[in-house]
Amino acid sequence: MAPELRHLRYLLAVVECGSFTRAAEELHVSQPTLSQQIKQLERTLGVQLLDRTGRAVRPTDAGEAYVRHVRAALRDLDSGERAVHDVQDLSRGHLRLATTPTFTSYLVGPLAAELRTRHPGVTLTIEERAQDEIEARVLADDLDAGIGFGDSATPGIGATALFEETLSLVRGRAVTAAAVEDRELALLTRDFVTRTHIDAYFAQHGINPRITVEAHSIQALLEIVRRTPVATVLPDVLAHDHPDLTTIPLDPGFPARTVVLLRRAGAYESAAVRAFLRLLPDVVANLL
């Protein structure tokens, strides 16, 4: 007898929860029923898939190998279900997108607006995540696409260049890089890849900046800069959207970084995804 779909989903739930009890709760089945179904799957395959001897339930070596294929199969099945329900005329559809946090401030709004204008029947889910999380979720087919920086180091993820982003000091007059040490700065926290880029610039030029404020959002930085003498570092395109802010050229300037679209290699492209890929260059062109 071939394994049934429920057997595979039950197995994944136990592996991910590490417990029959927690998996049964998530699946809304009784623990005896779940245990029986897993044993039936093991009998069908003729091999033990789970090690039940420890405090946590773990896959055996055979279980590890089998679970890898189960995940891939279920991912492809989910893609197939989306394909079946995909409406080619875009009277409905769904796009799952994630960006690194700085893009929330200047790219997400125009993208959402253009998608709604062209295809009002398509719903959009947008997540704000770190780039390594985006790549992992794109690879797992939990996202259709992501927007981040540079070439992806994750096997199976393709990175398509969209535009070059440059950073500038915001507030006051033109200064040299060394003069930045004389200014109070408000910067993003070190959780942000943008902050890593900024810190690398300071280290390269031997600068010890006076960082008096660290914030976890671009919006917070904008409010601080507007209300205090403190300066910050922001993408040029964002500063251009705020006429009350002054961009301060640095000499030498921050190196440009490449903004990329992240996709899983060979991923199924729904009508909504294809529509997004068509409108993305137009939105980018209007930003620059």
C-alpha cells in the first residue's frame, strides 16, 4: 500500500514539533491516532522513521532522508494547487513578497499601489524580514519573491539586479568623511544590513562616529532628524522624497550597493507573479 498524503503531513508535523503531543494538538487529532498513522507509514516503508527513545522525538537516518523528499514533494504539491487555482486573467490571485526593512520606506508603497492599479483583483502579502530569512522562505516556497541586496549566497536562489542604491548623510552642508566624527548620528541598529554597510564604510576610513541614537525603523530616524540637530544615513532615493531633509554629500561617498530580486530557481510562476515581474521595472524606473 502506498503512503497517503495525510501520512506525510503527519510525519512532517511530528518532526517539526519534536513531539507526538504537540503535533497532535497542531493537527487536531488524538495522539493515539497520530501514533498509529506514523506506525502504519513505517510498516508500509519497512523502516523505522522516528527515534522515540529520547525526550524529543527525532528522525532516524532513514527518516532524515525520507523527510527531505517529503518536504520537496509537498512543496511541489502546494505549487500545483496554486497553479490549478491560478486565474490567468488576474481577476483574482495572490502574491507573497518580502523585503529587507529599508525598502518598506520607499519601495513597498509604490509597488503595492501599482499592483492595485493594474490588477485590483490580486491580493498582496508583504513581509519585512532579514535577508537570510527571505532567502530561506523563498527557497521553501513560502514566498514568491524577495527584495534584498547583492548576489545571493544560498544555493537554489537566483538574484536579478534591479538598481544601484546609494547612501548619504542627511542634514546640513557638504562635509568630508572625516568630519562625520564631529556630528551626532542617529543610525539603524546592527540588526539591519544597511547598518552593516555603514559600519564597514566607517571602518574602512578609520572613522569613529558619535552615534547618540540607534533606532529600529527608518520612520523613527526621520522623526529624530526633523526634530533634532542629529544627522543620519539614508538611501538617497528616500531623502529625495522628503523635501524638508537635506542630503549631505560625503567625500569619499558611500559605495553603491546592488538591489536585487530574489527568486527560487525553477519556481512556478503564477499569473500574479508574472504580472509583478512585468510592473517591477516600471516602478523602479519611476523611483530613480
